[in-house]
Amino acid sequence: MGTILNVHSGDWIVRESGIGAGIDSYYEYLFKAYVLLGEKNNDYLTRFQQHYSSIMSYVQQGVAMINVHMHQPYRSTKNHMDALLAFWPGLQVMTGDLKPAIELHEMLYQVVKKHKFLPEAFTTDYRIHWNSHPLRPEFVESTYFLYKATGDPHYLEVGRTILNNLEKHARVPCGYAALSDISTGRHEDRMDSFVLAETFKYLYLLFDSSPKPFIDIDQFLFTTEAHLLPLNLLLFNINDTLREEFDKKTLLSARIYDQRNLSLTERLSDKRAKNNQCPAFDAKFQSHQYKEQLRRNIRGDQDMTETLTTSSIAIEKQTKE
């Protein structure tokens, strides 16, 4: 797939294939349409699987995700990546492909640690290509879904890094300002709506430890704008829930917190982590040590395209066989 299409003629205008700007929402909605609507009389999953196989074979280069020519997939069209691709690990979690999700997320985290924020575009050797950052939500989104899937406290540390950087470098008297230059910390007079609608929503959900949440988040599907769509309209009535439960839950929340006053360690107990573990994942992902081994391989000063990931080793092994 290219990234820009002439809607009148059907011709491709930009024939770059990737997972970032211009195409990201297509892949996300293709898989989520399958989850929400099913495959009967549709081919959402079939199309997504075809795209996914090509992306992991050609666009993934080491731990980098580099745009390629749609008709010549062995030819890269650029040597940098844009920040919008940070949604991909979260989507991979939903599909059950956890190993490459952990590896790609760790690469993005190394970029964040080096520059405080994820630049709008960055090179395969971890340098800034476009130095602005409008407080985008995609990296926080993937962090949330990885934590929800694995229960690994590492992702809480990632969230804390994000939150501390927001407070230190983006906080202004009237809100949180986008950064026009993350190297100098220069602000823009701008705060996009997605900062509240998505970035802070995912941060809240990441750290939420309510013993009885207001709604069962697992009964919803997130849109690309972090709106909640109920998975089953027949079994869920949002109006009844709001009317009957809101006051009761709100009044009890402060009381429950005061009574329990749980420490962060207790909130992150192994029991809760196990409850958040998706049963579809391989048992080895329950080991935080195994996930740390995946992440450790990503860290270092080597070029992203030269990083030999465990997932790419598996693909190479299958090809030889």
C-alpha cells in the first residue's frame, strides 16, 4: 500500500509503503473492524494479515520500520521514521504478536530517553530529523497496552518518564504546550485536542489502580482517537450505567482509597499482573526476565537497521527452512 491516493482517479500519488503518517489509521481500523464486526461477509482480517506479513518482511529492518517503495519493497525511500508509527506496538499487542511489539517499543523508548520526547521524525542512528513534538499520544498508547498485556512494571517506569518530562518541559501556566524544538525546549502557543483526549487518557489508564473501575475497559474497543466503542451493544447500556452507577462509584472512590491507602508496590502485585495477562500470549511472556532480555538486545549505540532482533531471527530461520 502507498500512503496518498488520488480519490478522483484512484491513482497513487505517493507510492511509499510504511506504517507511519498517511497510512497508520488504515491498518489500525482494518484489524479493529474485524474485532468489532467479524469476518463474515467481510475480509478485514484476511487483508490485514496480508499487509502485516509484508510489513514485517520488508518495512521492518532490524528494529527500525523504514518506508519502502510499494512496487520495489527491497528499496528504502527514506532513512528516517516519523512519530506516528509509535502506535504499532499497541496494535501488535492486540493481534497477539508480543515479541516484536516489545522490541519496537524499546527502540522508541531509547529515542525518548535520549531526547526527552519522541521527535516528529528521527533517524536510524537515534538522531533528530524533525525536532518538533506536539505531545502526541501514540507512544503512551503502546505503553499502556503493553503494560495491560504483560503486567510488567517496566512500562510504569516508561510512563513515569513520559509524565516527568511533560511536567518538566511542557507544563505552562495555562496547560501543556507543544514543543517546536525538543533540543532547546522552545514552546509553541498550542495544545492540540488529542493531548487531553488521548495522551492524558492513556496515562490515566496506565496508572489507574481502582479496585472497582467505573466501567470494564475490556468490554470496549479504542478508536484511533481513543474513543470507546462497546464490543457488544446488546449487552451494554451506557445510559443505564451512567445513571445508576456514576454517583455511587464516585462517592465510594475516595472512601475506598482512604481505607485501603495501598502502596504502589501493593498495587502492582503479582496477582494483579496475572489478572491483566492475556491468556492468548505464550506463557514465557509472564516472565519479566524474558521481556527484559528482549529489551536489552535493543539498547546500545548500533544503527537500528543493524540490530538483530529475536523476532527477525525467527523470520530468517523460517525462510531458510
